[in-house]
Amino acid sequence: MADLRGGDLSRLRQLNSLTAIRALRGSGPLTLSALAERTGLSRPSMKEVADELMALGWVEEVPPSPGTMGRPARRYRFRADSGYLVGVDIGGHNIRAALSDLDGEILAETRQPVLPDDPLEERLAAIGRAVSGCLALSRTTAEDLWMIAVGTIGVIDVEGRVIYSAAVPAWRDLDLAGRLGEMFPCQVLIENDSRLAAMAETRRGVAKGARDVVFLHVGRRMGAGLIIGGRVHRGFGAAAGEISMLPEARWFDAPEHLNTCASVPAGTPPEDAAGFTLAAARHGDPVAIEAVERYVDDLAVGTAAMVLILDPQMVVLGGGFSRSADVLLDRLRARLERACMRIPEVRASTLGDECVVVGAIDYAVDHLDDQLFTPDKGPLPVSR
Amino acid sequence: MADLRGGDLSRLRQLNSLTAIRALRGSGPLTLSALAERTGLSRPSMKEVADELMALGWVEEVPPSPGTMGRPARRYRFRADSGYLVGVDIGGHNIRAALSDLDGEILAETRQPVLPDDPLEERLAAIGRAVSGCLALSRTTAEDLWMIAVGTIGVIDVEGRVIYSAAVPAWRDLDLAGRLGEMFPCQVLIENDSRLAAMAETRRGVAKGARDVVFLHVGRRMGAGLIIGGRVHRGFGAAAGEISMLPEARWFDAPEHLNTCASVPAGTPPEDAAGFTLAAARHGDPVAIEAVERYVDDLAVGTAAMVLILDPQMVVLGGGFSRSADVLLDRLRARLERACMRIPEVRASTLGDECVVVGAIDYAVDHLDDQLFTPDKGPLPVSR
DNA sequence: CGACTTACGAAGGAGCGCTTCATTAGTAGC
DNA sequence: GCTACTAATGAAGCGCTCCTTCGTAAGTCG
């Protein structure tokens, strides 16, 4: 049972203010009449609400649109630029950052190359540089940041501490939330990168609008992120999606089939081997195809487990190997058809490398909405 | 984004009425002042709300409690008996039914033995008898039923049609929701029985209050039900939890280890074999222990998959074999500790055979609450 | 330049919740 | 059996929020 608080008249106003903000966020500038119609309020009431929102800084008036019949109508827009959000993707070789307005519209992006075994402080400094870069590009300052959401490889506990990170040795046992909290004067959110990628795909990618989605990170390491009921599923200890730990799921070593394929020429750097195999398979090389088949065999086991357990609407393939989705998708589908009761759609990611930063932004927007648009968390705050 | 409807004054009243009903449902009869305090409303307003709820039939006055200081206070209670809910468990060998009031308090229970290969019409008739029995025991009539929730073995699709049922041949392809809808003059809900059992355990069993729970049905057949975010997780096609379909999870044949154990005396009826093995293991029979170890080995694979994927707060063992939880729990825990990152609590069901009917009732209560306590679904209806 | 269209703004009214205060119906003590 | 105390009741008056209605204003079109 949720809250047991009854409501006051002021609560009603609060509700209507939030409804108005929501209506404005969803679509561009709206006239007073349009707003009134969407919210179901009468015009005079809507006017009062709008005045209040303007006074608080949430909304501003824009010039009326010319060329319309009748008296020009006042138009209002949500001041998405009264604050900014940052998303960060901490990967093994790259740190990406993006800055967005409060609507999640991305205004700037940067990338900082790093090495997996860079020392901790150097990594943190690179994060700082990536974020500063975004701020500089969009001519904003750290004071305008409302929230920063970070996606990182590895398992993060509920408090934002790194429990486990195979790819980045220095990351282990780090109090990431604490360190980033010292660096930035705003709220810091930490999440697993696959979960954020899943978020991005359900918000603006191929799975847009779906409520239950399994995102598979296929690449040199394997990962999964779950969206359940339209929200990121973290699990009780923030360890959901770690099925690659289970030997029977055959995920952990699955990429080896691609790395050790006999078609790969000697001397190929190890990070390019899998890509070579996938490309060879695309061109019909039977040995490479054999390796891909074995890879998908293994991939399908863990995937089938997730599909059978969750029965999602869609499975999205992301990560480095998803560039070779043409080689993988049909094969994966065929195996799922054999194993599963109901086959979800199986699609490739459409967001590519920006998946995680974009998902971090979306995650931050969600979090912000929760804070703002949940009634009874005090009065609507003043927006600068 | 949820609704974009702004609110009226009447909406506020509706909100407060719902809050009051909630407060009354949660605890027994309350005085006007107590109600006012809990809802945060002033006494005069609370009085008005209470009068309205009385007029609509949702609430009634009870005699003031004697022996208190000061003027005796009016007391109100939720009229949980203004309607009734029925839960049904359609099993292979038994059909159980329970009748509850609108608070989910169980007032009557019945059981009808059936045979797995009884013809369809006989089974449906047995359901009718089970429900009529409950009505008779509690002196109510079918007209007082508001909702009936049915848990059944097998996979049910979103429309309440049986897609697959290994245990009950006649069940296959049946439009269960349709047939039951003809039998009872109220809303009919169909769910998989493991999911309802999971529901019961999170509402009034061992997992009370937990938000993410995996319920394992361990018995002659294997099943699983998931609670995610405090709600039953059905999946997009209502097929969530069917991991026993996956060979690698080693669930489907797991019970065979117990059935074919060499310790079981020749001539034991097949349905008692597993129970015998479990009992023998409890008393130290090394051959039986060996069989149990193999059984738990297999059980743990699928369970670990679910734990790694979902990271639940608790795993609850239910179903026939959970009576031997003392033999199973520690062994299962030990294996999960090896396989999983974070170990959830592992506990045995406390509700026993009534698990599914009780869960069906809880499911109906939830459904009813959704319908009643979601504002903006029209005005609060009149309760008879 | 006048007719038409559309939005604005002010006035009056109804519903809901709040506070305040005198009143009432019990118990406890003498 | 009477008085003091306690706690709830019921009525009156206030303020806020939303609604409807109307005359007025600011554009476009012919």
C-alpha cells in the first residue's frame, strides 16, 4: 500500500502544475488553450498554473507564432535549459561523456581514450576531462549540472561501490559513487553499462516503447541488461543480469570460438580476431561459419534461459559484435525457436557506440522525473 | 508518461475517499479522529468523506468502543463483506477453492478430488462444485461474487487460453477464461499456479514484504513463479518462468533422480517414490542421499540461472517436495554459493498446500485494488 | 476598411478543506 | 449523586482552486 496521505487544495494545484509540465515536456511550445485542452483544465485555471510555473522558472513564454487566424495566442515552453544532465560511459578503452538538457536532448559529446590498466587516478582524471569537455562544448559550467549518471563495466553494489571488474583491474573495490561525488557538485548515479544500454534501446532505440526487454551485450566480454515493466531491473543487490557467471549458460567463453578460429591469419591482434571471423563468415568462409555457429550455439543457451525465465517482448543485440548482426541474428533466432515457448522479437541495436552514454542520460532523466513528478515530495522546487 | 489529465475539486475528494478506504482496510475499525490523523485530513473534512463512503456502501459505523475516557468516538470499518472473492487451484488430482471477503480474509475452503485424465466437462463441473461448496459454507450466493481468480498448471496465454499442459491432457487448447466466464457471473482471472503461489508467499508467507522473489515449485513436475517489484511477472506472452523447457537448465528430468533411486522398495507406487527417497535421505541412507545430491545438482542449475539473471531477495521452495526442505535447503544453498555472485535467502514455503488458492485470492485482491484505487477511473462505484 | 476568427481578462459562483469554538457524552474521583 | 476532567461532536466562517460566462482585444481575410 502506497501513501496514506490525503490531499489539500494545494496538493491539487501541485498535481495540476506537474501535469502541465509534463504536457509541455512532451511536445514543443504550446498555447494556453492547447495546454488547457491537454490537461483538461479550464483556461483561466491553466493561466494561473502557467503564471506560477513561470514565476518558479520552470516554464517561459515564447513569441506567438505568426500567421494564424484570430488573436495571437500566448505560447509557453518547458525550460529544458534551466539545468543540464551528464551521462558517462566508462569503458575499458574509452571514456565517453554526453551532456543533455533536462529533456534528455544531447547537446555535446566527448571521448577520452584510456588503457585498461591505467592507474585509478588517471582514469578518474580522464572522466573529469571528458565531462569538462562537454561543459566547454556547450558553454556551461559545473554549477548548472543537476545530475550525472555513470555507466561502467563490472558489478556495482547498491551503494555505488565496484564489487567486481574483470576488464579494469584498478576499478576493483573502488567507492566509485564516493569519488565521483567529490568531483562533481551534483547528484551522482552509478549503473552497470549493459543496463544503461538496455535503457537507451527502450527509450530511443529499436525497442522503443517495449516494457520488457533483454539487452545482450555481445563483444569480447558478454553482458546483459534487463528492462522490466519499462524500468531498469537492478535486482536486490544490484547484480541482476550476470548470467555469464554460470558455466552451464556457456556465455563466459563463448567469444573464444570467434577469437581462435582457424581462418584468422597469424599475427592478427587479438582484439581484431573476432571481427575478422565474423567478416569471413559473412563472405561465406566455411571455417568461419563453423566458428560462428558454435559461438551462437553458446550464446543461445544463456539467451534462451533469459527468454524462458522472463518472456520479454524483445531481445536486443548490442555491443561490438552487433555490427555483424546480419551474421548472428537469424542464427540466434533459429536456436531460440527450438528452445523457447514464445519467441520474442530479436533485433540489433540501432544506437551503436553511443548506446551507454545515451542510456545514462535517459536514466538520469528518469531519475529526475521521479524526483520532480512524484507528488508529495514537498512543493515544486524553484528552477533557476 | 502517464496520464495528462489535470484534476478537479471532485478529483481531490476522490483521492481522499480512496485514501480513507485504504486506511480503513489496513487496520480494523477506526475512530474519526484516528482516520483524520492517518489520512492527514482535518476532522470535519474526514467526517464528510466518511459520510459519503457510508452512503456509497463502502464503509459502515460500528458501536463505539466502551471504557474510554471522554466522549465516545464514532468508529468506522471497511465493509469487507459487501462482496466476495474466490480463488481456485486447478491441480492434477485436486481442485481447491477458497472464498474470501474483499480484504482477502479467507472464510471458506473446499476441495474436490479429480483424476488427471478426467474428461474436460467433468473437470469443469468439479470446479463448479468446489466454488458452490464455498458459497454454501459461507452462506453467500454467486451474485455476491465480485471476482474469481484461477490458478492452473500449464501455460496460459494472455487471453486465458491453455497453450500447453503436460499434466492434464484435456486442458490443452481450452479457452479456460471463456468457459469459466460462462459459469460465473463475475470477472474471471486466469494465472499460472506457480505465479500465484509466489504471490501468496510474498503477501502472507515466508517472503512477506519482499519485492523480488523467485518461487520454485519442486515436486513431481518443476515450475517457477516470479515476483518482480512486488507484482506477479507474467512476461509479454504470459510465459515467464518456464525455464524447465531448457535442457541445459536440467530441470525437466531432475525429479527422476528421486523417483528411480535404488533405495525405493519395489512395488512403491510411482507417486510415492520421491517422497520415500527424501525420507530415506533424512534418515541417513547413503544411496538416497546420493540421489538427493544429484537432484539438487540439477535443481541448482536452473535456480542459479534465475538468481544470476534476476538477483532476487529470496528464493522460496514450495510444492510437494518442500515438505522435505530440511533435506534440500542447505544443499541448494551450498550450490548457489558456488555459482552466484550474491546469494539470496533460500527458504521453504510456509503456506503448504493452500499456497495456490491463497495466492489466487491475493491476486484477486490486488486486481480489485488496481480497479478501485486507481484514480481517474470514473467515480467511486456504489458498493452494495 | 469592415467582417471574421481566436484568444484574453475580469467577474461571479460552487466545491472542498481548514480553523475555531461552543457543546455534548462519557469516565474518574469525592 | 455531584463535580471535574477528557475527548469527540457539530456548526460557523474563511480561503483556495477550479469552473462558467461574458465583453474586449488583436490579429487575418476579402
